[in-house]
Amino acid sequence: MGGPESEMFLYFKGLLIKGMYELRLHVESLIMLIETMSKSSNFLCFSAGESEIKALRDRFHCCYSEEQCMAKVENMIYYSMGNWRTSYYDDCHRFFNNVYT
């Protein structure tokens, strides 16, 4: 994308922040849908029950103000840059799917 100060990176960052804002507007509908799906599911991601739903809700940072949430998203973006997990994920896509980031 040209680095953290490039136009494309700033555009990408803006889209992620706007995406989180939009998701937060609909978080209760999303949670209700996921709760419904989890009731009759055998998927391991639903095995912890209510604690998983609480963890999901926490990921949306609903108790934060809009400004605090957007700062949190920006921090997550910058934390992921250079993180070994991010690099490994990118390498796997490059190797297995011929996807270049």
C-alpha cells in the first residue's frame, strides 16, 4: 500500500474505522443473530456459550465513546503492522493462494 503515510493506507484505515462505526450501529442485531445460530450449533466457536457472546460484544467496544472506539481501531491497525502473526498470515496467503499484499 505504500507505507503508513501513503494515500492508499490512509484510505484503508479510514474504511476500517467507518466499518467499525457502522457495525456498532447494528451490534445488537448481529449479536441476536449469532445467539440464535449458536443455540443449535455444534461448531467449536460456539462451545463456550454465553462467554463467547460476551467476548464478541466486547470486541465492538460498545462501552467506549465513538472517539475512544475509533482510537482503539487505529491502535489495532498500527499494532498489526509488523506483527509476526500478520506477516505469517500474509505469507500463507502468498504461498497457498497466490495473493500478494
